[in-house]
Amino acid sequence: MAEFEITKRTLLRGAAMGAAFGAAGLSVSAHAEDLPKSQGNVDMDKALEAGPLPEIALGEENAPVKIIEYLSMTCPHCARYQEETFPTIKKDFIDTGKVYYIFREFPFDPRAMAAFMLARCAPNDNYVPFVDMMFKQQRTWATAEDGSAAMLQMAKLAGFTQESFQACLTDQKLLDDINAVRKRGTDEFGVNATPTFLINGKKYAGEMSVDSMSALINSLL
């Protein structure tokens, strides 16, 4: 896969312009009795090593099942997974100590990068609630003709001011660090689509239903 990096110039230009929508997602459907097929093995100990940014993680670190999700904020499959599958996985497995769950940024375009940067800057460290909000309103800002204005409106709902919004989106170190998270996912673990899950040493590409993800987790308990 060609090397990919979002620069500050492309970030600011791309966030403002209309964005292509939904080109980088995958969907996987399965019956409850069918386990999703993996795309190969990964070194899970290496994958769990922290990268350049603090991990956004939920659950008990010593849980028997470890899941790393690589996601993009403009990916409709990621949005649907977050809305329809993740709440059940959180209730049944994360909150009960069975799964340790890590979110990692994998932006495919400048608008997704901007949304991730804002999530990292969200007031009161509300990364996951901010991501939830942006996914629920994805079409409002991801396809808007003026993406910056649409994202500013969403950000203000989360407590940003015009000044903090601008400061976040011009933070070169944060931009570089998210690019590094994405590059590491590609270079070390072969991630090239979203959502992609690294689960107990296996890689799974594509959105999963509640039944598919639950069956997979239960098979590892």
C-alpha cells in the first residue's frame, strides 16, 4: 500500500471541502453459529504496546480477550458498528471484565483526521462520547459542502469554543501523532481498511454484527 500522510495543508483544505463518503469501509455479516474468518496472525503483545498517543481504552487491562479497533471517522461501516454493535459488546463483555477494548485512529481523509483531532482535544477527556456523537451525525458533517463549519457546530455542542477548535486543528504534534498511529497500523499490522480488529493475535477486517462479534468473543473465553 502506498505511504499515506495527512499534512496540515491537506487537513485544512480537505476539512473545508466536500468529502467523498464511504470508500474505505468493509462490512462482514455472519450468522451466530459462523465465526468470522481472520485475515491472519498478528503479534498481539507488540500490538498492545502503546504508540505515540495515550491509548483510548475501555475495560480491564487483564481481561482474557483483547480487542484493538482501527477506525475512520468518515467510514459508514464504522459508524454503523459503533451505533448498532458496540453498545451490546460494551454491556455484555467490556463492562463485565471479559474484554479490554482499545480504539485507534486510522483516518482515510482530511475530514476524518480533523474529527479525530477534535476527539483527542474534547473537553473533559470525552473522547468516546465525542466519537459517538460524530458517528451519529456523520452525514451532517462528513458530506457537508463546508466541512469546517459543520464540524465547528458539532464541536460547540461538545464544549469547544471557536478558539479551542482552531487551536486543536492547528496542533502539528497531534496531527503528526495520529499520522504515526495510522502508519504503524499499516506497517506493523497490515491494516488497510476500516474497521479492522486485532483480537487475541488475529486480524479481522470488516464491520461485525452483534452476533458475529459476540460469537467470536465467546469462542475465546
